[in-house]
Amino acid sequence: MTYTITLPNVTREGAAAVEQQLRGINEIDYVTIDQSTETATVTTNLSYGEVRDLIQQVGVAAN
């Protein structure tokens, strides 16, 4: 599945932390963060909730 997750008010540091966190997970195939639109696009076999939880673990809000 490919998910687009909103990262409200994400900073450059927050975006980098999210990208690093998600790229370290074997079940995630693709990650891109667009800070200008405050979104993360993630391709994975994990559920939306699992991806959102991984993002929130680094202290970034995710919807």
C-alpha cells in the first residue's frame, strides 16, 4: 500500500528524523517527505496506523 500522511507544521529537522526512522524499517519500501506540502508518501506492507505510530515515535505529529 502507498499512504500519504500529513505532517502538520513539520520542520526540516522533523522531516529528516521521520525519513531516517522510516528508512530503517525493513517493511518500508519507499519514503519521500515533502516539507512544502507537509506530507510523507510511504509505500509499505504495514498498516496506516503502524506507519503513523512510527512517525510519532520521533516526536512529529502525523495525521
